[in-house]
Amino acid sequence: MEDLRPGRDVAEVVGGVIRQRRSTRHFSDRKVSHDDLLRLVEAGIYAPSGHNSQNQRFIILEQFKELEALDRVRFSWPYKSAVKRLMGRDPKGIIRGARAAIVVLSDDSLTSPGSTGEYFIWRDLNVQNSAASIQNILLLATAMGIGNVWISASSKMNFTRLLSSRRWAEALPEYEIPAHYSVHGVVALGYPRGTNADDEPEVFPAGERKHGVVWAPTERGNLDHYLIPRCRRKMKRMKGQLKGWDVVRLQLLDKLARASVSFTQRLDRAISHIEARSRKARRSSR
Ligand SMILES: Cc1cc2nc3c(=O)[nH]c(=O)nc-3n(C[C@H](O)[C@H](O)[C@H](O)COP(=O)(O)O)c2cc1C
């Protein structure tokens, strides 16, 4: 490791891994070794963290029973029976088909706002820290030839989008997950389907089916598509050209945008109070 000096060769390799990474959703029977899973968690630990909170936490799952339980929570869709009828099969989750998974959580007590308020900012750090860890895990897994996919997760999603009242913690009763931990994502892992032996080359998919229906190519466009060009001069010119109603409209939209940010912040504070109260109630009822 000490021999690894930054330079063109290392950049070539790292850049190659970054470009090669693709979401894998179909896995072979080949097991991912426990040592490899530990190495992946280590990659997650080396991710940056806002305020150096280092509050990312991890659970390694290797047993099918546990993967299945997690899968049931993540994919407990309210419209499951309708999907089954339409597709003629269960919308089986990806996690269940994986050989292992790493659940990424945050210890929210370490990014506690204390007396500073601004709860909404701190909570975002938890999500961002976890995302940094997840990406590290995906990249190292790719470098190791282990197929991987980022599965989004959060208790909020479970209550709203997926309309499930089941909590992540309930799916994993063998693990003591403190109430002040939040789940932010799951990395499903395994060797890509068709690679059952060490000497078989890994096959990362070049495209994917979204929710079993829409084909979405995953190759990326060229840099211009993603780069926002510098255009301040153009903006200034535009401002000078704005007249009458356009100026009024622009000002109104600006006010609306500011109001919506302030409303979101208030909402966030209200949520934080309710969560703190319910946490306190839970603690005192124990
Ligand atoms: C925040 C985040 C959440 C994601 N959640 C899911 C998910 O729940 N299920 C899934 O199959 N893929 C999920 N993905 C993977 C994306 O669908 C995938 O990265 C994207 O389609 C691009 O394909 P690629 O990863 O092969 O480049 C997620 C990716 C990110 C970054």
C-alpha cells in the first residue's frame, strides 16, 4: 500500500474502475468471502464525513434468511398483488437474489445539532456521509470483480413511497440497532450471473431493466452533456434585456423559491421536535 504513489498509472487504474462500475442485479451462486466483505466495509470507513463525524455504521448480511427478510421490507409494495397479476410473478427483490449485502447506517447522535439548531443541515450530512461510504464500497467491489448495486433505503421511504409500516430494524432482530441510527442504503453484492468460478471473467451489465419494464441504457454521454458551462456574461446580458412583466415574474418566482426553502426548513424543525419527543417517550417507557 505504501508503494502506491499517486501518478498516471494509479490514476489509470482507479479511473478504469470508476468507469467500469455498473449496477449488477443478477448474481451467480458463487459466495462472497467474509474477508472480502470486511475489506469492503473498510472501504466504507475510509469515506469522508461531514465535520469528521465518522458516523457511518455497517451491517454485513450473508445468510439467505436475513437477505430475504431485508428484501421483504424493501420491496413490500402495497400494489404487490396487482403487479403479480399483471406480470404473472412476484416482484422479487434484488437483495434476496444477492449473495451478501452491506447495510449502511448513520449514528445520528454524532451529528447532533446540540444547541445550534439547523437540524435540517445535520440530517443531510448523515445521508451524504453514508452515500460517500456506499460509493467507496461499490468501487472497491468493482475492482475486486464483485457485482454490486446501490439499493436506496430509508425509514422515510418505507413509510411513504412503499407505504410499509415495517421498520428496517424489525427485519433484522438479531442486530441491536439503536433508535438513533438511521438506515440510508443497502449494497447488494455477489458475483455477476454466469461467473461461478474464480477464472471466469466478471460480466458487468451494460444496461438494465428498470422495475422489470423499461430498458434504460447505462452508458454515459460525453462531458459536455454533464458540465454546466460558465455563462455569467450571458446571464447579465439577459438581465439587461428583461423588461416589464418578465422582471415582475422573475421577482415573484424568486420570492416563491425563498418561501419554499424557508417552509421546508420549518417543516424539518417540526419533524425533529416530534422525533425527539417520541424518542424520549420510547426511552422512558423502557
Ligand atoms: C441513490 C441511489 C439509489 C438507488 N436505488 C436503487 C434501487 O433501489 N434499486 C435499484 O435496482 N437500483 C438502484 N440504484 C442504482 C441505479 O438505478 C443505477 O445506478 C443507475 O440506473 C445507473 O446505472 P449504473 O449503476 O449501471 O451506472 C440506485 C442508485 C443510487 C445512486
